Amino acid sequence: MGLITRFYGPNKKGSELTIKDMDDNLYFLQSKGVESVSFSSNTLTLINPTGGTLTTTIDLCPSVVSANLSGGTIYTINGENCQPYYRVSIDDSNPKTINLDDPLPVGSYVIYVEYNDATPTLSVVNGVYWPNSVVPTWSNTQNKVDIITIVSDGLVNRGTTTIGYDN
């Protein structure tokens, strides 16, 4: 018997450990002489009764992925590494495109679009079903922010927007 693990993230629906899995893990660790387990600040620590300690760092999801777009940039969002938050800065007047993988992994995603240029242009966001099939009109105004919220069931990306916040 070995340690039972699961990958957590938006593309692994239903992969949580069961109570039995957790019990089996506890028995496995005790059989290997582990006295205690702790997790703090992304560090997992195992301690055995003879004083030996094993520590390892566990990489968790980054908080925000940022991209500054200039030129005729196309930015692709694919939901890798359980990443739910994106900040996209529109830095010039060349038309920009945001492409979403269709579909994204199961989960919710927030795309924070900020307009930094005097004449910024976000032309299109692809890979999204919008309410009533109406594509939003982006603010495309300096010092404004549009917030795009995407919910994916693993089959379809459905989006809503909040347009024109002051930055």
C-alpha cells in the first residue's frame, strides 16, 4: 500500500480524497514511523518518533497571471495549473484578442482587463458563450477596467461582464 494522493484543480472534478483514503493514508504514515504531519506556508513536514524530519515545499496555484499586451497581440487563456485569475493590460491602440480554450477545464475564471493607453482596443474575446448570444461592448477607455467572469462546465465556457470600472 502507498500514499493516496489526488490532483486538485479546476480540471479534476470529483477527485477529492474520501474518508477511507484519508484513513488509509494515516495508517500508511504510522506504519512508516511518522509521528506527526503539519502543513504551513506551502511546506509539508513529516516527523517520526526518533526525531527525523522530512520537509518538502508544495507549489500551490499562483494568485494572478498578468500580461501586458501591446502590438497586435493575441493572448490565450487555458486554465493550466488551476489558475483562475488573469490580469490583462491593454497598453496601446492596436486591436487585441483574448482567446479562451474551448472548453476551459471545469471551474470559474476571472479576467481583469485594464486599459492603459489613450486609445486602447480590446477587439474580441473568443471561446465564450455570452448571455442571449450578445457579445459585450468593451469600454476601450483609458483608466477603465472591464471584468470578465467565465464559468466552465468542461463542455462550454459561459461568460458575464462588468464594464467600465474606474481604474
